[in-house]
Amino acid sequence: MKGFLPAASAELARWRGEGLILPIWWRDDDAVAPTPALERLLALTSQFGAPLHLAVIPEPATPELADHLKTASSTFVLTHGWRHANHAPPDQKKAEFGSHRPVGAMLEEIAAGHRRLGELFGQQALPVFTPPWNRIAPDVVGALPAVGFAAISTFMPRASKFAAVGLLQVNTHLDPVAWKSGGGLLDPSLLDAQLTRNLEARRTGIADNAEPYGLLTHHLVQDDATWAFTATVVEMLLGSGAALWTSPLSEIV
């Protein structure tokens, strides 16, 4: 896939020329059990020395997954909702924790998910909440610290460092899956343009470069082209000399 990201490559050269560093992190969603796709993901992240932040759905998560990840020292677990169940009406965008149910009921599920992943994964479970479909009601966001979370992760550049008092916002920014077209790889030229815009906004101070730049993947649905693109973009970022792996909790001191 060489040459697929010419604009982003040129922008990264500007970063290198100015001595700038892009903090990056890798989040992958929807894990519940060991699968061949998960093995492929673990092999790829290991190849690039990447800490993997696996967003696990708590209610269906299996003990087999926890056992499988015990030896994956660079893999961390994030709380991905509760059941990944849609509670929005048919005419609205999907959401498990949108403004469609009582806040108290949603917080009970979120707290139960946090406890379950702690029991299954121990110290591999980080206090980071990732709402399914990257959507969550503001009232729920504000209550997340009360049920044990230090950070929230959705999609798109954050508007501010904290989503609520005591709750760091660390989003993801580049998702290669063409969700609106039924799956597969999104047009690489669109991904190139998006990555370039994101990088330029950070370089020029429009966006917050202290926020780790997040690659978002979905191992269970990716086809070969999407896997290949993922490898290409990571190789390009690391090869630029301007990107370094970090943690979504790196800003907490």
C-alpha cells in the first residue's frame, strides 16, 4: 500500500522538520472471547511494539478471554458499555447510554461492567469507559467518576481536556472501516485527507496535541484490505520519527 497516504506523509515530514512529537495510542473495540481475528490483532500490535487497549463488552466477556490475555503484557482492557445493546428509537442513531433511559439505571450497568472486568482482568483493566457507538448522554458522562472511571474515550478530537470534573477525555481519531457502506476499507484517499487534517490542526495549534492520537480498529469485522491499511498507517507513523506510543491515561499525574 505504499503511496496510499501521500498527504499525511508530507505532513509528517513537516512535523519531523519542526521537531514535533505526536503521541499515539491504539484502541480496538468489541472483544468478548478469543478468536482468530483477535490473534491477528495481537500479532500485529506485537509486531509494532504497540500497547493495545482492548475495549471489552463486560456482560458477554468470557473467562477464556481473560485467561488468553494473561500473558499479553502490553494489552490493557477498557470498559465497553455493558451489553453493547441499542436502546435508541428506530429513528435515532444507535446508543446504549444515550438519553433514552433513566441515568440511575445506566450507571448501575456501567458500574457492574467496571466491576466485572476488574474481576476478570485485574490490573489489566484500566478505568477508561468507551461507550458503544461512541455516544453517551452528558448526564451519564458527569457521573462516571463516581463509579470509578478516570477517563472516557469516544471519537473525534476532544473539545477540552476534561469531559467532566475528574474525567479525562482521550478520544480516537482514525477508523478505517467504511461503516456507512456496509463494511470493508474506507476509501484510502479519504483516510489520507482525514489524517492530514487532524495532523495539521495539531501542528498549527487548532487541536490539542497533548491528547494522544487514537487509531480505532474493530478486529471482528475487518477484511484483509482493512488489516493491510492498518499496518500501513502504523508503519508510516512510526517510520516518520514523529510518533511515539503512549497510554490514554498519560496525562494523569
